[in-house]
Amino acid sequence: MTRSERITIAVLWVFASFVFVLLYGPAVLVATLSFFDMDRGQIAWGSFSLAHYASLLENKSILAALGNTLMVAFTSVAIATILALGLAYYMRTGERRGRAYVEFIIFLPFVLPAIITGISLLVAFREVGVDRGLTTIAIGHIVVVIAIIYRMVMVRLEALETSQLEASADLGATQFQTFRLVVVPQLASAMVTGALLAFTISFDETLVTFFLAGSDPTLPLRLWAMMRVGFSPEINALVTIVLLGTMVLATLGALSLRRGIAKERA
Amino acid sequence: MPQHAILNLVGVSKSYRDVEVLQPTDLAIEDGEFITVLGPSGSGKTTILRMIGGFTAPTSGQILFQGRDIVDVPTFQRPFNTVFQDYALFPHMRVVDNVGYGLRVRGVAKAEIARKVAEVLQIVDLGDKADRFPNALSGGQRQRVALARAIICEPKIVLLDEPLAALDAELRRSMQDFLKDLQRRIKTTFIFITHDQQEAISMADRIVVMNHGKIEQIGSPREIYRRPGSEFVARFFGENNLIPGIVEQNAAGEACIDSALGRVIVPRDASLAVGSKVVMAVRPEHIKLVPAGSTVSQSVAAEVRSVTFLGATSQIALTIAPQGNFAIRVSLPTNDFPSLSVGDQVVAAWAPDDLTILH
Ligand SMILES: Nc1ncnc2c1ncn2[C@@H]1O[C@H](COP(=O)(O)OP(=O)(O)OP(=O)(O)O)[C@@H](O)[C@H]1O
Ligand SMILES: [Mg+2]
């Protein structure tokens, strides 16, 4: 290795470490703070305890917000997955007129500024006379995430040869049997990946949610509101838990994606 | 319409928008026969097969299965099974599950499925591959899985769309023998699509020759080879010399055709109107060379223009002497004329029976 190469590598290392610290430093800091107390701007190292976690469990309003977020995420992802699957399968199994338009409409909220989507939905709900609440939030999230699941499922469906569907019918399967035995098993990994992505989007969706929320806030809205009065230390505990949850989900997503890709390659 | 026909196409046609890709077609398929549909790309072979299988609806006409119109019967209720060109195996199922699929969707008991799958895998010689996934099989093995899957439900007709097209020459030949043998064993009607005439000849009981969305000729391989029914069939099916001519009548009142081969006397045929233009077809192997100066009734003097050694036979190009520029091809056993060379004067002769007259 020449001298200049060694210097280059050293510089790259420093640079990489810097990026790494910038990205994960705050997260590590928050995780650390969730176990310790602060004393005049310093971490009091002697104060290790799970006290913040305990007080988080006491904080009813944050727990309620977390509960709302999870409920909205689960329902909206579940409904969006079913809708996307049905729609994609319908579009795939024949020459469907207007497919391009339908897809355009589905993808629109995904690229539209969230503020527009939020306001339009707000206006629409008001016109129809629907009160704002968790239901409207969930509907808003379905609108936002359906595109990503549809896309994931469609990519996989397009790769599924028509002849497989025909072979299934040829062997005596009804449409539904074909769907259940041939289509769904081959879409499973695409559906899981899409659903996980959609879940993370729904989890921290703030802008659209802001316009659609009633008196029950979701977690991002609750945190937002707390910013004005300052965070209490149990927020560190909360962030740490969410961080862990996200990492688990991301790992699952990556694994399922990789399994899907490996299967396709084989 | 023969009584024992299992399937009858009556005036079946197919159009996409305004383009008629299959003209109204009649075709009777007999029970237990091995029928091949042969034709160039785009001639409508797959279209016919897909309409029989129920994947495409005909624009007009009836498809009668044992005398009953099945045009409105959906694919999954038709007693036919298909071997697709790309095999269409289910990649997420093991070989056993692929093969057993047809029984499973019909609600057959698990034990019965296992028994039949084992039996059928035995037939296609894949007993040891039962637990593999399709992507861990060779092309020939996948092909046999597709075949096993198609015959396990004991269909009345097996439809095969160029199933051997993706295999190399040697495997192809052994699969041809295997398929033919299997068909005899299970005594089931096979409709087999190919665009390889050699394949059609070696496998079929009857061949349906198609061109431009139309059936050109139906017959046994021998019939089609000996008596091509149209200029297209004569060209497409093996090699042929095609010689245009005009129908005349000689002094003795016999019909003859004035052509590059001279005046060729042909068997009397009511459809030969004097003055009409026809084409005569004669196969390269049906032309004999006789020594110059010999007098044979059906012959013409010619000059050797080229000799191509092909192994057991040689291909010889001749130019007809009086015309000078009309060429015919002759195929001869190499050993019969060891010393033939370019420029030799010869006499080409044929038997009247080997001439086919095309209108
Ligand atoms: N869905 C369709 N829409 C429009 N035209 C079609 C469609 N399917 C087939 N055709 C046309 O019908 C004609 C016959 O097609 P077909 O697939 O039957 O040919 P083929 O004899 O099987 O040819 P090959 O040997 O290439 O498979 C072709 O000209 C094709 O372009
Ligand atoms: Mg075809």
C-alpha cells in the first residue's frame, strides 16, 4: 500500500465514522438517556435504572397515543393489503380497460404533497358529514399506503406467467382455487414486504393525520404537541422502544424481501 | 362426420378485432388418434389448441365433444389437459404436488393422490425426483413433470403445444419416442402442435397442415408426403421440385402438361381443363438418372450443374437441356453414381405415379 493510499483510506474511515455518528449518535444518546438521569446537563452515571420505563407505563396519554397509532397502522395496512391484492389480481387476470387510469389514481396520493392529500380528505369528510377520529385517520392512511402495497404485489404478479393461471384452470381448479393455491403462495413475500413498508409509513405519518385527527391523537401528533412544553424523560424510553420495534420490522422486511428474490432467482 | 369422432370443430373461426387469424374451420378428431398440427409460425396452430382447451373463445362455430357443444363450458370443466410450451409448472410446489394438483382441486383423498402420483411418476421415470422443486430439474425432466401432471386426471384428450421445442435434438428424439409410446399405452387422443415437419411425420397418425389461418390438408404422413394437396404443402413438407405448366391434349387424346420437362403425360383427371395452368410436384428422391441416350417415356435430357455430398445420399442439381435455365434437384444414393461430376450429360426420369398435379 502506498502512502497516499493509506492516507485516503484513513480519511475515508474518518468520514464514514462521522456519518455513522451523525446518523446513529442521537439514537444511541436517546437510548442511553432512557436509563439514566440528567444532572446539570451531565449524565449522572450512577443513576442507572428503569425508572423512565416505569413512568412511561404510568403516562396514560402517551400510551393511549401509541395504542391509537398501532391500531390505525394495523387496520389500515390490513385493509390496504386486501384491497391492493384484490385490485392487482383483477387487473392482472384480463385485459382491463382503464387500468392505467386506476393505477394513476392509486399512485397519486403517494407523490402528491401530503398536505394536499390531507386537506382534500378533510374537505371530503366534512362534505359527507363524517366526524374526524381514528376511522378517518385509518382511511387517510389506506389512501397513502395502498400504492406501495399495490406496486409490490403487481410487480410479483406480472412476473407470474399467465400460463400458470391457465394450467391451474386446465387441471380443474376454479378461479378461487387458483387464487388460493397458485397465486397467493407466490405473492406472500411481496405482500409481507409491502405490508411492512406500509406499516412503517403509517406509524410515523403526521401531515395527513394532522388534518384527519379528532380528539384521539396518534403518537406522532402527541409527540408534536409535547414539543411545545418540552419532553419528559420517559420520551427517551418510548423512542428506544419504537427504535427497537422498527429495527425488528426492518429486519423482517429485509429477510422476506431476500427470500422472495432468492426464490425468483432459483 | 365419422361416428367415432371424439371432437368436432364445426365452422370454428377466430378474429382479433377485424383480423381473422383462423378462417372457419372443420376438423374431426378421432378417438385415440395421435394428431399433429403442423404449420409455420403465425398460422393459427396455438389458436386452435387454445379454443379446444377453453382458454380462448371462438368467434364463431361449434366445438363438439362427443357430440355436445362445449363452447360455453369453462376450461376447468373440460375433460382435456394441456402440456404448455413453457411447461407452466408451479414453482412453489414440489414435483409430487405439481403432479397431484389436478386431483387435489377435485377433492380426491390424500392417500389416493399419493398412490396415483407415485404411479404416474413411475410412468414418466421420475420416481426419484418427487420431492424436488421444479427449478432443480433439467428441461427434459420438467417436461416429463408437465406431462405427468397432464395425464394424471385421465383426460379424454391431451393437448400439447410444441412441448419439445425447448429441448436439444437428441433429447427431443427420445421424447418423441417416449410420447408416442405413452400415447399408445394410455390409448388417449393426443393433439400435438409442432412446426417441425420431421417431428410431425415421425409421430402422427394424421397431420393437419395449416397456413395463414386455414387448414391446407389433412392426412396420414404418407398421404401428405406422397400427395401434397397444394403448392404450399408441397413446399413446406419436405423437398419438392415444383414445375409450372399448361394442360394440353395430345393427338391420342391423352391429357398432358406442357412444361420445362417437355410434354408430360399425366393420368386422365376430369378436373384438368385444357388450357389451365397447373404446377407439378415431384420429390428429388423420385427422380432417377438414366444413362444418356436411353429412351424412357417420362424423361428429359439434363446437365449436371452441381453435386453435393450429404453422406448416404447426394443432392444433385440439374439444368434441363432445351430450356437451359430450369433447375431441378435430385437426391440419389451416393453409391449409385460414384463418378458423377459437373457438366455430365444425363437423362432424368420419373414414374408418372410420382408426379402430383397441383392446381
Ligand atoms: N391476443 C391476440 N391478439 C391479436 N392477435 C393475436 C392474438 N393471439 C394471436 N394472435 C395472432 O393470431 C395469429 C395466429 O397465432 P397463433 O399463436 O395461433 O400462431 P401459431 O401457429 O401458434 O404460431 P407459432 O408457431 O409462432 O406459435 C398470429 O398472427 C398472431 O399474431
Ligand atoms: Mg404457437
